[in-house]
Amino acid sequence: MNLLTVSTDLISIFLFTTLFLFFARKVAKKVGLVDKPNFRKRHQGLIPLVGGISVYAGICFTFGIVDYYIPHASLYLACAGVLVFIGALDDRFDISVKIRATIQAAVGIVMMVFGNLYLSSLGYIFGSWEMVLGPFGYFLTLFAVWAAINAFNMVDGIDGLLGGLSCVSFAAIGMILWFDGQTSLAIWCFAMIAAILPYIMLNLGILGRRYKVFMGDAGSTLIGFTVIWILLETTQGKPIPSARLPLCG
């Protein structure tokens, strides 16, 4: 695999997600998956809440076309799929906070048990000795999952803000991983950006105000969970193998 192949993959992800987004917004209007204006929401008309669903579709497409190693890919897609589904139900029917928090905790437990992804150590932040968390790491991991999901959810109130912050986050993480040699995870981060950019274009009305969409709880939940997942993959346990990308050829 070379940089040309990676670039082609990212462009393909962008185009696929864009097409899916236009399809999903039509379906959303028919099933009532839309955001209605009220005293807190000043937008005009019914806005489809399909940004998160389209990003998830882009991720599924990514894992289907790439030929390099993505750790725990099937487990991630299953966990993320559950969160996106519950988020979409919440966007449509307003599910209670207790139910959403319980499901998020259950998904976090599945991640820790079947993927062995949890905060087992904080590294050498206090000097020459490693700060091992032991059993407390499981509880801290659940808190981190909740915190990340809700942090991204709280910024989803201004056009372009959630999408912009998400792209900045994945770009920063991706560059660090790239220069650290963990290119497979780095490309995953760049693929997330390619899947989010179509949403930003429609959310900001770049292609016309009539095509406007919102991310929805499904999207903010997915992005927060993905950030935590990638950080756990790269900081806990063994390093992820490189995708062995040459600069040319």
C-alpha cells in the first residue's frame, strides 16, 4: 500500500458518505427523524438528524475497502452500531437518560471484556514508576466513555462546531499516530475526517440551505466513543502494527 492508495481510499470514503447522506436525509423526512424548531432551537423547518448515521455508514465502508490491519474492527462496528441505533432512537423518540446511560455502560463493558480495552495504566506521569490502575481502571474507563460521549454531545448546538472539533481531534490524534509509526490507526483517524466532512458541508449549507442536516445524538455518541476507542487502542497494551506505507511506489 502507498500514499496514492490511501488518498484514493479517503476520497472514496468522502464520496460514499456524501451520497449516503443525500439518501439518508430523504428517508429521515419520511420516518420523522427530524429536528423541529422550538423555543431553544431557532432553525427554520424540519432538519434531518442523519449526520451520525452517515458517518457510521462511512466507517463501515472504510473497513470494507481497506486491506490493512484494523484492530478489533468487528467488535468496534458492533459496539458503535448499537450506540448509533440507540442514538437514532433517542433523536426520534426521546429515550430517557437512564436507558441511554445503561446501554452506554453495557457497550463499555463489552469493549473491556471482549476487546481487553481499558485504562490499565496511566504510564509514568509521576516519575520513574508506572501508575498501574488495577481494578479501578475498569471504572475509570466507563467514566471516560461517558465523559467523551457527553462532551461531544454538549458542543452539538452550533452549526459546524461539533464537526469542526471532531475533525481537529481526529487530525491531531492521527498525526501523532502517523509519526509514531502506528499508521493503521492514523489512517482510521483520517478516514473519520473523510466521513465527517460531507456532514459539515451540508450542516453549514455550503451546498444550499435546503440540504441542511444535523448530527444528532447518534453522531455525537459515535464520535465520542470512537475517540476513546482509538486512544485505548494506542495507549494501552501492545503497539498496533504499522500498515507499512512507503512514501512512493
